[in-house]
Amino acid sequence: MSPRIMGAVALRVLTQLRRDHRTMAMLLVVPMLLMSLLWWMFDDVGPGFDRFGPALLALFPFIIMFLVTSVTTLRERSSGTLERLLAMPTGKVDFLGGYAIAFGLVAAVQSVLAVTLCVWLLDLDIVGPPWMLTIVAVADALMGTALGLLVSAFARTEFQAVQFMPAVVIPQILLCGLFVPRPLLPRVLEVVSDVMPLSYAVEAMNNVAQTASSDLGGVDSGVWTDVLIIIGFVMAALALGAATLRRRTA
Amino acid sequence: MVNKPGAAVDVDQLTVRRGGSDVVRGVTFTVPSGQVTGLLGPSGCGKTTLMRSIVGVQIVAGGSVTVLGRPAGDARLRDQIGYVTQTPSVYDDLSVEENLMFFARVLAVSSAEVRRCIEAVDLAEQKDKVVSQLSGGQSSRVSLAAALLGEPALLVLDEPTVGLDPVLRRDLWALFHRLATRGATVLVSSHVMDEAERCDRLLLMRDGVLLADDSPANLLSTTGAADVENAFLTLVEQGGAA
């Protein structure tokens, strides 16, 4: 592992994003527009925005980073730049870590913007400290990044990579507790939702929104447990992703 | 097999299987260091696979490849080999300079080295252009410049001069010879036989086997052919592998 190379990869990914104004704008503005849409939908209906808002704050970083990463790494695999990097002194961890740092930073900015909008302009009711939502969002974005890296190994074209979104992400959206509280799901589905990272991100967001505590960070320790579980998923996905990065190919 | 002194690359009985058939079939040769060696043969004869085996990114079925005294693919070789693939492997959405700065950071070489490599491939005027806006020949030169970073001891160049303007092609060959004079070993592939005369040494390849491993002058005198194209034909008609 080399911090120099990891930093170089992160800097390069951010430079690529900086040059791509449209993607950058979409990454930062679309979540805010969608949160505004949700707020507007429930304007005449009652407390729906407070109920669904926190869960949606968990969905955006996950979905967006999944898509962005699966396409960028697929491009890196098919353009030969990955092979070139791996023929240089780049460690697999440097490569994966560089992507995680770059997209983690983007997710942090994205989340600060979305949380700021929700809490201060749209009056989203957050009992816990709002900055904690950003911590969860970053962990959650890293999860999207790690899964995106992993699935890019199983796609040959960008078309296929995008198809993994409904296959990998939508089941998690359905089972994360947004539609049916997880304890009320049929037993089998509840167990399935237990091994899905998004469930923990949504749980953590809801926890921050609904509870406060004098514990570390002003949140219930359950939030930290959820964050750690997400980090565990991230590590597992990155380890599997690293196994798909081959220095030698047929 | 004992590594011959002065050999930068030592390939012994190399066999590579791809898609169910042998694309490199028991090939043995050495590449002398400090020279420009040309790997020539028609498209599809196994040149790229052979080069990938030397760089250490190819899964091989049998035989051995020793590079600079170590088995190909050894971690200690990673900053000593510059490899240029046929399709340019650089980032389309970055400028020439940004691409090279990135690879320079990975290799821990200075920004002065970046400037030197950009100038070596004659792209100083285009350095702030995004690669996707460059012509095919220009983007393959960006890829070449990235391989030159840090003056690697071995350069493996897969058809680096295809589609280039003759003047530029001549300049690049001159560059390869300058690098060789400074001690680097240069292995260049081409499917254009007329590039053969620019090499110190030639490897002629066809259908996964080597037809010849000789200097251009020797090749012509042993086959009695007027040029390398005809020498190649003579060797094929003799049906013999060298």
C-alpha cells in the first residue's frame, strides 16, 4: 500500500470529475431537487416529509455513487488504464482506496448540501445532530462505491453495468424499511434485509432524525453500530472487488 | 536456463493458450539489452500476446520469461518497464499534461520528467488539450510518453508508429535509438515490414512461432532476399522455423 499512489488516484478521479461539469452538477444538484420534490409532494398531506426524508437522504449517495463508480471503473478496465496501472507499482488497495477517497469526498459535499437544504430551508425535523446525517451519508456512499467497483468486474459494457442498478440496488430499496418497517416483513425477507447494507443506512438516518442522546456524537450508540456495520460491508465489498482486479489476464 | 549476459529479456519455450488454441507455440529467444529489437509479423500472429507475456500481464501456459534477471511480472520490475498497448491506455477526459502528471505521481518521478516526455513525443503544443480532442496518432503518443516516464530499463512498444506521419515516424525511431544508446532496451512490434531496417535486431513471427531471430543484414544474406518482406516470404516457403 502506498499513500502517494492512493492520493494520486484520488486526485486524478477528482480532476476527471472537475472537467466533467455536467456530471458534477448532477451529482450535487439532483439530490437537492429530489428532496425538494419530496417536500412539495407532502406539502398538503402532513408529516410525510419527516417520515421519508431521512431514508431518502440515505438512498441518494448509495444509488448515485454505485452508478458513477460502476461506469468509471468499467471504463478504466476496458480502456486499458487499469492494466497499465497494475503493471506499474500500483497496489490494488491504492487503486480502490483512491476511488473511495475521491467519491467519499464528493458524497460528503453532496450530503452537506442536501442536509443543509432539508434542515434549514425545508424544515426537516431532525432530533439528533444534523452533521451526523452526513457521516452516515459518507459511509453509505462508500458502500455504493465499493459495490459499484465490485459489479463492474461482471459487466463488459456500460450498458450491462447500468443494468446492475435495478438488480443490486432496487431490492435493497424495497426491503430497507422505507415501504414496510423491517420487523413487519415476512420472516425470510426480514433476514434478507438484515444482510443488505442499505437497511443499516436507512436505520441510522431514521435514528438520527428521531432520537438524540448524550452519548458520543449526540446520537444513540445504535447509530454508530449501524455505521460500523456499513463500514464492515464496505470492507467486504472492497476485498471482493480487489480479488477481481487481476494483474495477469488470459 | 542460464540468463545470457547482456540479455534484457530471455524467453524460453513460451506457450500461451487463448480461447482454446495456442497463440504462442514454444517460442525461445533473447532480447539483447541496449538495442532496438523489432518484433515483426502479420496482424494476429501473436505479437501482442508475446509482449504481454514479457510485461507480465499475460497468463501463460508453459515455458519461462525472464526480464532483467527476474521472472516476468515480478513486483520489482513494475517501475522498470514502460509498456505501450496498441490502443492508447490513457484517460480520454484529462489533458495530456494531467495524464502524465498522474502517471508521474504513481511512479514518483518529477514534473521536469513530465515535460521531458511530452517534448520527446512532440506534444508540447498540445499539452493542455484533452486527449479526446486529439487525433489517433496524437493520443497514442500520449500513451508512449507515459511509458517513457522515469526512463525505464525496458520499453515494450506495441505498434507505436501505426498511422503516424512519416516525419514523426522517423523522429520516433530516432528517439528509440537514442534511448537504446543510453542503455535502455527497446522492443518494438510492427506489422509493417519496411520498419525492419530501422531495428538493430529482428524477430520475425508468424502463426505463433518465430521464423527468424537475427540482425537485418544477416537475415537478408542468409535468405538471399532483397528486403525483409521477401526474406519473410522465403522463410515461410521454406516452411522452417528458425
